[in-house]
Amino acid sequence: MTFVLRMAWREFRSSWTRLLFFFLCVAIGVAAIVALRSVIQEVRETLTREARDLVGADLVVLSGRPWPDEVTPQLAAYLAEPRVLDRMEVVETATMASTEGRAQLIELRAVESGFPYYGTLELQSGRPWSTTLLQGRGLVVQPELLVQLGVAVGDTITLDRQAFTIRDVVVRDRVQGRNGFAFGPRVYIDLAELRATSILTFGSRASFQWFARVQSDEVDALTADLRRDFRRSLVSVRSWRTVEDRLGRNLTLAENYLSLVGFSMVVLGGIGVWSVTRVFIQQKIRSVAVLKCVGASSATVLATYVVQVMGLAAAGSVLGVGIAAAGIAAIPASVVTLAGVTSIGVTWSAALQGMAVGVLVSLLFALVPLLEIRDVKPLMLLRADTAPLAGRRGWRSVSATLLIGAALVMVAVWQAGSIAAGLYVSVGLLAVAAVLAGAAWGLVRVVAPLTRSKRFALRHAVVSLVRPGNQTRVILTAVGLGCFLILGVRALQSNLQEEFSLAVGANAPDLVLFDIQRDQVEGVRTLLKPFLRTVPGQEPPVVPLLPLLRGRVVGVDGARTQLATAEDVRRAGELAREYGITFRMDLADNERLVAGTWWTGPSTDTSGPLDVSIEQRLVDEHAMGLGDRIRIEIAGRVVDARVTSVRKVSWDETQNGGFIFVFRPGPVIERAPHTFVGFLQVNPGADVRGRLQRDVVRAFPNVSVIDVGTVLASVREVVDNATVAITVVGAVTVISGILVLVGAVAMAKFQRTYDAAIYRTLGASSRRLAAMVLIEYGVLGALAGALGAIGALALSWGVATRLFEIAWRPDWQTLVGGVVVTALVVACVGLAASIDIIIRKPLGVLRQG
Amino acid sequence: MIELSEVSRTVTSGAGPLTILHPSSFRIEKGRTVAITGPSGSGKSTLLGLLAGLDTPTTGDVSIDGVNITRLGEEALARLRGEKIGIVFQFFHLLPSLTALENVLVPMELAGVADARARAAALLADVGLTGRGHHYPSQLSGGEQQRVAIARALANDPPILLADEPTGNLDSATGRQVIDLLMRVNRDHGRTLVLVTHDPELAQVADEAIALRDGHVVSQTERA
């Protein structure tokens, strides 16, 4: 062992400049991994925290009616499991609040001590939120209520004939309610005090909820378990990870994207380390032969170079962590805050992972060529024509390659955090690498005739590309794979940003008006008109007021689904819930007809089944279809409906609401009791919403105005944070990816130095040498860039449509720009790496052989 | 004693099998100096490679001190070279990242020789390189590099010294110094010295000359 260490020290001491390069390349690869993983971890934690703030718990179990007997024992057992760390009960219900002369529908949220588990409520008074404020008949209310009832903090209002005192006003409440928006201003009350009233006794519409804090690695599993067991009992389960609204989806997308980028960076860093290790080992072949000649065993030689590679990789990895720390510190604080992250630095786990990958990848890639040391023929020292390595691979080499391949796949699985994803990506990378190797083979054959070109620089550049032992395959593979990942990540980034900007785009409503009576429609329209948001140069919009009925399905007589009684429907689970129903002549902007025909005019029938259009979800989940008959109870009366069309609602763009059932207008449905609801976008401005609320309440006291702008602002904030995070991560990827590739390409210079020295000795001018290098590397860069871009196009398409399920928009600008930049960068790096030999005297190089 | 019996070497090239050394048999007695001569491509270096166990014969056996080295594996051959055979190459083949002294040290370190450093310094002094031990190969002239290579070949005091065109890369004056050095170390220590050479002058000073042409031994001449 001492011999091995001594040799390592001697080699380091004498050729440290050369090793420094190796060392720096490893460091850059590791730095890229560490920096990115650290940023991703911080961003993920922030996003997780924010998403949890919106739910207020890790997991919420909800029931639209008092907990059914068949659910209670099982739910209690689940909540008592050790994976549930804490639990509390919350009830939300709508009730009337009144003062002398005024009454208002409110959304009561009754909570227990400790609510919420995550996030907090900001109070107008500035004091910290605590449920003790609610004790002794206290209330904390949203500001709208003060306007609507004309009261102030300290005043009392009446709920169920009992007086309650308004203790404070909540100005920021991120915990979303049961439906995303409430039926009136939200009012917090103590759960025990709610139970002491009779509000919950008269079959009022209440949502009974259990909030739970769960071991972080058990959230998904518990959610799945609960969902499976309570599928048929009208109990729903949501967690921040599985919120099925737009926000949850965006966060999942952002998280998947970050994982993908993190993994790509590992591969990129790995490519850099691989390219460096390969050259390092090639440079050592002659020394191996000499050592064998003077009596060293293969094991000694192997140990000598494994120790060197490991030492360099470990030191390079440590330096990489340092570079990552410096790089992260260089990210402007303003950008960090924009992403919602409070502080950012290298995380321990990222540092360890980066170092492990650095050492492991170096070792893995060094081992295959090093194992061939066994086959290094010392005879090469006697006969120049002896191949340094035996051509055929022994079983050791083959099994080592297989083992190392398996180890690399395991690294991939570890990094991707999923066996399927790791395998998928590994196979994908292998395929791209195979295509690139094929392209290299093709290139060598296509350009071979140019070796007869009359232009010296072109002829010799091509000779360099096609000669035995050329770098065509290596550079094409490294740069092509690199481009594939960098451009793929970039292209996905722009797709995601586009998607996110649509998500909380300009079309989302700020205010929702409920309970507008039929005779108030015109009055409300007139009142609202001046407040509506207008686009300059466009007609002022018509105030969109939709009729709203509430109904329950009580029977289905369909081709595939038969539910004869209300009890049968109840057993079908979700289908038994109360639905908001509307009738209208036109399809909404966010709807698309997928089957049947849409009506062309109102119905005149006063009897017989009514035409109804159902949403695709009923087809998918309850096997309903065209021609099915559905019985729906609306305000105590059962109407018979026939499905005449199926619509697909784009739930992402619900500026006008989304309805499962839409009826054809006609005398029967229009006679059913209904109110109108309006989804509005009002002019921006601090006081506009407040003024509108005051005006509406004064003119139409029964109408509830709900400001969803504040809820939406929270959502928008989270999504904006995710967008910034994705942009920052994308930028870091591109920069570090380019650095890694620069290292990989520059490393090849050691093989070029000798040739360049010979050309120089034979009288080639510096310009000629430079032209040769530029042509050779330019061609390689352009081809690698082009193949990488095509791969990136495929990657972004595949990931966007299959994995993320978002609309795919090819990002041509990035792709074309990527090819040009790659060709330029590779050509310039090739030139820069050869510059010393182009301008210096060649003798030193020739003497070193 | 080195003994070759019916040793041949055939390689497969693009044009089919090519015999670069036809079956040849001869013995080299202990302590003798033997020059293997012949034009380029006559099979001289191939023969030397077979003697050093750097290559395996296609047919026949090579024995060193009665041990048939043809049957030995790579590891045993490496050990054998470390103990019994010193090799000097035309292109010196010093390890570029090691100093002159360290290049001489390596075989002794591999063999676990005690007091190796002092012996390496003595060997360098013996080849006339006192004070140059800390220089790297790139800082030495061709002749100096070859002398370091000779010192390295002698490091473990091997009974056999093989040299492949040891003066082929040197000017005639330097070449003469190297020949004198090789002869002296051979004479002083009673080693067997096998030289592959083009150099008629070098061939003249050997005890025997084996002439090769087109892979055949065409003559074996004793001089003294």
C-alpha cells in the first residue's frame, strides 16, 4: 500500500497542473449537482410549506354531512395510528349573522385550539393569531362582514339568537375552504361554542373535517388508504400533495420539473467526470506498461491508479461543494426572495449527494478502462505497432461493465427517487447515447471523402475526425447528451412558464356574487357595469350572471348504469353530492362538446324529459352516456332528464364556473326556483372591491359578495414563486451545463497537443492550425448540438404530454439558438484548449512524447 | 541460462497470418553477452519480447534457469521480470512524472528492497549521474535518460539484462558511452546481457552474435 500511496504522491507532485485540470472538471461537475440540488431542496421546501399553508394540515378528511356511523370507527382507527402525529376537528357551515336591522349569510369556520397546523392568519390589529381569541364567545371575521353589517371590532353580532363579540379582523387567511370559495364572509368561531348553539342541528349544510398532521413520508400512503376505504361513503380526503385543483397540479409540475432537472444535472456532471477520467486513464497506459515491465503486478498497478482517481475525485468533489457555495451566494438576494425562499445555502444532503456522485462516477468510469490494465501488453514498449490494449474484452471487463452499468442505474434511481423513473431515464439516455454513437459512425463515413480536399485546413480537420483513435465519438456523445439535457430542460421550462401564466392568468375572477334574485338581475347588472374590468379598445363586457340551481341525483336509468333509488345513488359515493346546476343556450369558453349535439334553441316542451348536457367526468367515473335518463331532485321536485350531449370542461379556466349538469333553457327548468350567480373581474385598485361590496350590500342586502381575489392572490403568489424558482433553476442548469461541457471538450486537448506539435514542426502556421481546430470542433459542435436539439424536442414533447400532461409548445428559438451556441462554444473551447500549442514552441511537447 | 526450443511467433494481420519469427532454437549461457542483429523487420525485437516474457510464443518454449516461462501467467511473469530480468528500451520509457532517482527506485519498492533509496543513488552514481537524481526525464538529455533506464534495469541486481537497440536513439559518442556502461555492468557482475542492435560496433563487442533475417536465425557466431 505504501508503494501505491507513494506513487500517487509522486504523480501528483510532478504533473499537478495536468491533474489540476482533471480536478477542476470533477469539481465543476460536482458543483453543478450540489448547487442545483441545494437550490431545488430549498425551493421545494418553500413550495411545500406554502402548499401546506393553503391546506392548513398535511391531510384533511371531509364529509358533507355528520360523520356517518359506518365511517366513524374506521376513521378513528386511522387517526389513532402512529403515523398521524396530531389531529383536530374543524366544521364549516353557512349560517346567518345579524345585527339590529341587518342580516348576512356567513361562512362559519369552527376550529379547535392549535388551528391551523401550517401557516397562520394575519390579523388587522397586528397581534398574533391564536384560538384563545375565540374563547368566551369571540369571533374573528373577514373585513367584508364589517362592511355588510355595518359593525366594527368590539361590536357584538347575533348568531342563532346568541350574542358574539368581534375580537379581530383577519386580513390574510391562506387556509382554503371546502370549495375554494365560501358562501359569505368567513367568520372564525370556537368549535365547542358552535356545538353549544343549535346551528348544526337543523340539517344545515355543513362540512365536517378532520385536520391531521402526518409523518412526512406517510402523507401519500395515508391519503391513498383513506381514499380507498372511504370511496363509497361521501367522504373525501385531500392533502397538499394531492389537492386536485390547479394549484396542486402546478406545484406537482414544479416539483417534477425540479427532480428532472436535478437528475439531468447529475448526468451532466457525470458526463464531465467521465470525459476527464477517460483521458486521465489513456494518458497512463504507457506508464502501466513500464510498471509491468519492471515487475509490478496488475493488482498493484490497478490500486495505484484507483487511489489516484479516487483521491482526485474526492478532492475535486470537496472543491465542488465550495464552488457551489460560492455560486449560490452569488445568486442575488432579490431573486431568492422572489422565489419565496427566505434563505439559501448549500444543504448537507446536497453536498453529500454531490460528493458521492462525484467519487462514484469517477470510480465507475475509471474502473472499466483500469480493469483493462490487466491486458496492457508491456510489449508495446518494444514494438510501436502493438495495440496498447488487447482488443477483446475478458469476462472480468464484461462483468465489471455490467456491474458498473447496474451501479450507474442505481445512482440514477437514487437521484430520481423512483425505480421506474430511474430506469426510464437510464434507458432513454442509453438510447440517445446509442444514436449519438451511430451519428459519429455516420459522420466519419460521410466526411471521409473530404480527406482529399485541396484545402489544407479542411483536409487535416477531416483527417482528425476520421483517423483511428479520433475524438469524434467521445465529443459527440458528451456534447450531444449535454445539449439534449440542457435544451430539454430549457424547452420544458418555457412550456411550464406558459402553462403557469395561463393558470392564474388574467381570466380568473376576483369577486363572486351569490343569491341574486330574478327580479334583481337587471339592477345588479347596471350597478356592476362601471366596476367591470375593461380592456382598452374593446367593447365593455356584459355582466355575466348565470342561473344557479341546486340539485341531487336520485336515480339513473342508463345503458351501463342502473341506480333505481336514491339509496342506490348514495352507495355510488360522490354522485350523491349536491350539484350546482345551470341552464343556458351557449357553451362556455372553457367547454368543448365531446359527444351528442348542443341545442340550437330553447325547449318549448312543458312535459317529458328535459335535455341535459353532462360533463365527461360522469362518463368516466359513473359510466353514464348519451341517451341515459337521470332523475334529479331540485328544490324538492324531481325532474326527469335525458342526456343529449357530453361536454369536457377545462377546469383550469373556470372563470365562469364549471358545471357538471347544464340544462337546455325551457319553461320547466326556468320555473324551478333559482338564483343567479356572477363571476366578475373588477378594475384593479385598492378600494374598488370595497366600494363595490358596499354599493351592492346597500342596494341588494340579500346578495352576498365574496372576494375571491384574496384567496386567488395567495394562489397566484405561490405559483409566481414556483415560476421564478423554475426560471432560476433553468438558468443555473444552462450555465453549469455549459461549464461542464467546456471541461469535457477542453480535456480532449491533451490528445491533440502532440499532433499539433508535429504539424507545427512541419511548418504549419498558427492560422492554419487554428483553422483546422475550428473546423474540426465546429463540425462536432454543430452536429452534437443538432442531435441534442432534436432529442430535446422529443424529450420536451414526451415529458410535457405524457408526464406533465400539459400543452406542448415547441420552443424553436431555444433549440435553434442552442445549436448555434453549441457549435460556437465547442469550436472556441477547442481553439482555446489548443492555444498554448498553437502559439508556443513545440519542442517541449515532443520531448515528453 | 536462457534456452529457446522451436520458438516461433505468428501474428494475425489484415492480410492473414504472418509469421514474424520462424521456429528457432538456441541457448545463451550464463554471463555471456549476446548481440541479436539483423535488418528492420527481421524479428529481433519479437525475439527479445519473447525472452523477456513480454510476449507469448505461438509454438515452442522459452526457459530461464530451467523454468519454462511460456507456461507462466502475467502475474508470475511480472514477478520474474522484477527479480531476474532488467530491460533497457530504445525509447528509454522512463515514467515522466517521476524523477530520475524515483524511476530507479520503483523496481526496488515493488520488490520490497530495504534501503532502496541509498542503492538507487549508488546506481545513479555508477552510471555517472551523481547529482541528477532529482531531475525529471524531460530535464535530461537522451543519453542521460538511457543511463537512468540502465540504472533502473539494474535496480534489483537481475542476473539477466535485455536491451532493445539501446543506442538506437543516441548520437554515436553518447551511444559509445552507453555501450561501455552496459559492457562494464555485465563484466563486473557476471550478468547475461542480450542486446538487440543494428549497430555493427555494438555487435562486435559481444561474445556471440545471432543474426536474423525474415524471421529466421541465419547464423550464430561465437567470438571468444
